[in-house]
Amino acid sequence: MRSVNRSLTRLSVFGLICAVIAGLLTAPPASASVSGRRTTAAALTGLAVYHLAKGHYPEGLALGGASVYAWGKVSEKKKEERARRYRYAKHSRRSSQRVCHKHHSHRH
């Protein structure tokens, strides 16, 4: 009986993990911050390590795959934010140069 309960528990956990991974892969992109994505990736990594240490290899490998995917998304989001900051700074410099140029032309 104990073996059956343990098998059902492992199957339930594995099913839950698969459902979470499927949700991550099929969900529309969210506008989570880098910090939020990093937290998710770290949690998935920790769970993967825990399950692998306990000898729950299917669960650990599934969570490991999800954590690799999540860390990739963290990297993508960091690049996007860096590019956005660059574009904003570049646009701000142009705007301030135009304003300064307009002020100087009015003085003459």
C-alpha cells in the first residue's frame, strides 16, 4: 500500500511539473520584470537540484529543462531592457539638443 501511495505521489508531482512547463511554453509573453523572471528561474533551479538530490530524476530533469528555459528568458529580458534604455537615452539626447538649438537660434 505504501508503494502505491508513493507511486501516485510521484506521478502527481510529475504531472504537475509537466503542466507548469506546458503553461510556460504556451503562455503568451508576459511583461514580467527581470527581477521577477530571475526569481522564477532561481526557484525552478532550486527545485530541480532538490529533486535530483532526492533521486527523483524525471522530475529533476523536467525542472532542470524548465530552469534552463527560464534563465534564457531572463537573459532575453535583460537585453531588451538594455536596448530600451539605450534608445530612450539616445532619443533624450536628440530632444535636448533640439531644444538647445531652438533656444540659441531665438537669441540671434
